Amino acid sequence: MIDWPLAELLPHAGDMILIDQVLSFDEEQVHTRATVKPGGLFNRPDGSLPAWVGIELMAQSVAAYAGCRARQNGEAVELGFLLGTRKFECNVEHFPAGAELRIHGCARWKTTTAWVCSNATDR
């Protein structure tokens, strides 16, 4: 588990920080956790989170990886951009309120410019 506050790793603040914790990271990958909490910016009336928000969870996980690497190297955390995705598939329409999501991002070609990510839920 990483003890750095997410607000120091991500270029987001407040309710825009959707992941809860960086579980681990190394040279090529990051593992994060997010719990679906009702009442968030993107939640549906029933408290669930639309599946398309999974793209933002993955983007924030990659940003947290970059933030951890910057902190580890004594550098400033920089702003990054998700330019797009080639393929996003999800086998559910929404993540239910209370679901704990585990996000795994793995760098391709040993760069931070191309990532393969996956989400898994405990429900």
C-alpha cells in the first residue's frame, strides 16, 4: 500500500478523485482500488456508477502511477491527458453502489504512453 495522499499524486481535487488508494506500483504496472460511493459526480440515481466511468478510473490509475514515479524520483507531479482508447469493453452497464473495484494498469513497450488496463469487482 502506498501512503502518499492521492491529492499529491493526481492533478485532481475533491470529488474528481475517483480512486481511493494506490495498492502498489513498480517499473511497469500499478494496482489501485476504488469503492463505488453513492452521491458522486457521475453516479446514477440508484447510486451505481455507469460503466463508461471505468475509463476515467483507469486514467486516474495511470496518473497515480506517474505521480508515484515522480514522487519516488523527487520530481513534480505533472498534468497528463488521456488522448483516447482503442478498445473499451465492459461486461456490465454499471458498477453497483458499494462495489470495490480493483484497477490494474500495465505499461506496454516500457513507456507510460501506452497502457493496458483492466477493472475487476468483488461483486
